[in-house]
Amino acid sequence: MKINQIQIAKLRIPLIRPFITALRRTEHIEDIVVILSTDNGMLGYGSAASTPVITGDSQESIIGALQILATKLLDKDLTNFEELLLLVQNSLVNNTSAKAALDIALHDLIAKQLQVPLYKFLGGGKPELKILTTVSVKDATEMVEDAKLFVSQGFETLKIKVGLNPAEDIARLKAIRQAVGNSINILSDANQGWDAKSALQIIDSLAANDLEIAMVEQPVKAWDYANLKYVRDNSRIPIYADESAFNLRDVTKIISGEIADGINIKLMKSGGIYAARPIYDLATAHNIPCMAGCMLESPIGLAAMASFVVGRSNIKFVDLDPITMIKHNPIQGGVRLTGAILSLSELPGLGITHLGDLEAVITIGA
């Protein structure tokens, strides 16, 4: 079974409310979609999220990288599956989002060829996940209302975005904890928005006020490993690395240097499932807990990450919530949300049957 065509397209999905973090504000999911076609008519779907402030990958750079990578996959036989995955990883430096899109599409194809759901190909498990949802950083009153709404929808874990104003972050978290009660798990994500001194002052206040914050994610700049370790060594709350932990090299450094207490794994950072697996395995071997994360991306990428997460017991938090944020879901099949439960399809591969309206960009091959 040979790959004889690669289609690249854009997918834009409006959000229910703006998504706001310390790094950006947006009102749409904007994915680049890739479709691999084979000589026997099979299709493999993948997607890449454009997140320049985190990955450095814009829509334009993703499209450019995909065109380069696509020419290398054209006419290749899927029988050489791992060889193709390595080809994707090794043909360009960085460009992890484009690599992830093709990696996802290749995984979709191989699972379809074997006539099994992707989650079973990756190890199996019960095909459903209890996910958390995110409260964007806004005025404290608005954040409280959002938090109460999400709890009423069945979410038991909330991730609170902070980092725009350290002086106000404590008030935001206090107000939310008071509003939702102690039965709800609360995580905090600064998205690199604090310096080390502010981070420890905030963390000390959170702990002193018994707000029971389960973890703090990426308190300082991604490149600032020294201060990430300083915060971790002096924190009364577990510290997770996100933007500091892109690849296996980063995670090896974090684990060997005892720089963080946990790792957030994302396909758009690692470059896909193939590169995410050793990150999970290394963290698990060292008893470092993981979070399963994502960018603001479509249900295509969520289906891939969910397939990876199912059955992996060292993933303590499942942050796959963009599906809760969209006004409508143009993707048929793949994953579906009921309350806070994300369920996977039992169809082969990702289980996606229709992609919805795409804006065609380029077709390479027959």
C-alpha cells in the first residue's frame, strides 16, 4: 500500500468564548489539515495547530514544512511504517507541528490497514477519558462565572489560566475556590507569565490559604531551567513543565536535573505520537507523573492524543478540552464529549468519517 497523494488544507472553527492566556488571545481554532491517500483508496487524516507563541509554527510555516515532508513520503510503502515515521522526524529541524500532522495521518493509516481503532494499536484500554477544562484568564468575576458553568456541566477538574498580573492571580484563584468548593480539583497554569520571585510568593500564598491547588504549570520562561528548578525546589505545590518540555532531550534534562515534578506531553511539541511515546516511557521509568495536553486544536488532533492516552496510567491529568470550547464540531467520528467524558470511536484508525468544510491549499501527487 503506497502513499500516492497528499492534500493540505485549512480548517477554522469558531469558539464559544475567547481563549485567553498569558501568551495570547484567540476566537478560533485554526488548524492545518493533511490527508494522505493510498493507491488502494485509503485515507489517513492528521492536523497541526498553529501556535507561533509556543511552538514557533505559523500556518504559513506549517504549510511550507508539509510540502517539503510530503515530497519525501510520496510513493512510499506503508509497510515500512517506522521508517516513514523516522523520515518525518529527521527530514527537518524543529517544525514539530507539521511533523505531528503527518505522524498522526500515518498512524491513522496503519491502524486502518490493520482494521483496529488507533487506541488499540497503541496499547488498548477503556476507550474513554475524564477530561478537565480550562478557565481563561479574565476579570475574577468572569472567571468565577465560567468556573461555575463548567462545574454545572460535570467537570471535576479545572485548569485556571493566570500569569497576566501576579498581583491579581491569587485573588482569581481564591474567588474560584470559594465559588466551586473543595470537591473540585484546581490546577493553575501561568504560561511562563511569572518570574521566580513572584511565582514563589504566589505559591506560598496559595498554600497558606489552603486553596488546595493540585499543581502549578510552567511558572517561568520556557528557557529558564535554572529558575524553574529554583521554583520547584522551594515550592509547596508540585510544578509541571510544559513549554520547557518539548522533546525527549528536554525531558531528559528536566528529569536528570530534578527541574520539575511533572511533564505535560503534547503532540504538537514532540512532533507526534512516535516522539511522544519515549517521553512518556522515560517519565514513567523515573516515576514522574505526566499530563496529557494539547494546543488549541481541532478534534482531529484530540482524537490522536486521546488514542495515545487511553490505557496509560501515569497520565494524571487529561487536558484535551478544546472540544468543549467550539461552537460546532465539523468533524464526524473520532471523539465525542458527554459531560466531562471524552469517548473514542471503535472504527478503525482515528474513527473519523468526515472532516467538514476545508479550505484547500495544495495537493501533491496523483
